[in-house]
Amino acid sequence: MGVNQMITNSIFVLSKNGKILKPTTPARARILQSVGKAKKLKLFPFTLILDKDVDENVEPYLELRIDLYFYHIVP
């Protein structure tokens, strides 16, 4: 599988003002898009942006870290 064809079980979500929120499942992401509460921001990594603001005190700070040496692990 190529890098752009990876299957993911989590979709990144941003608030209307760009604040990072908790990732969600692909099923919930489809629902948010179909009812018009979110729009696709990026295709890889697949990221949604919500149409309304969320309370700042509700969501904790999250940090995304990507392991660049994933393909170099020797069993």
C-alpha cells in the first residue's frame, strides 16, 4: 500500500477557528458531512473542519506525532 492509500480508523477534526479537537471515527465523520456540520479540509491525512465554534474548556490539548521510521522496523 502506498502512503496515500493507508486505511485509517481515525479522522482528524478541527474547530471553526482551527483548534485541534479529538479525532473521530470514519462513520461519525460521514454523518457530520452529510448533515452539513463539517467540511473536508484535507484529503491526506483526512481532516474535517466543523462549521461552528466549540467551547475551549471542553476539549483537551492534543499533539500529533508521526513516526518517520515506521517502515524501517526490523522484526
